[in-house]
Amino acid sequence: MERAKITYKGQVTIPKKVREALSIKEGESVLFQVEGDHAILKPIKKSLENFYGIFPATRSFEGMEVVRKEVRRKRGKRLISVPEGK
């Protein structure tokens, strides 16, 4: 069991052993779940997989190669339309 102090602002530093055990990195978020007289700390892992299916599809997916071609086409148009001297 690890120990930490709470600052006057209500902040706490998660001990290194706990961060390593939970694979928590700087900038990541955690969730506190209060149960009776104690709290459970859970890391929130964000990945694109977490967002899959939260929005309805507005059209069918044509495949990555089609997407790449469209991006290249639009990027090419943008580069062509840039005035000289910029």
C-alpha cells in the first residue's frame, strides 16, 4: 500500500509504484469511484477503439485507399492554389 499527501489545493501526487502498476502516464486521466469510506482509482485509457460506434454512419466506408486518394487530391489542390510569396 502506497501513501500520498493532499496539497492545500486538494491535489495529490500518485506514487510512482502505483502509476507504473496502472501504466498511467503524464497527461492521462483517471477516474475516482467513491465506495463508502474509500475511493477506487481507475485509469481512463483513450483510444480510437473507445469511440467506435458512438456516432451513426452517414455513409458507407469505402476503404483506406479511397480516403488516402481523396486526401492527396485535396492537398494537391490546396498547394496549387497558394499565391506566390507565401
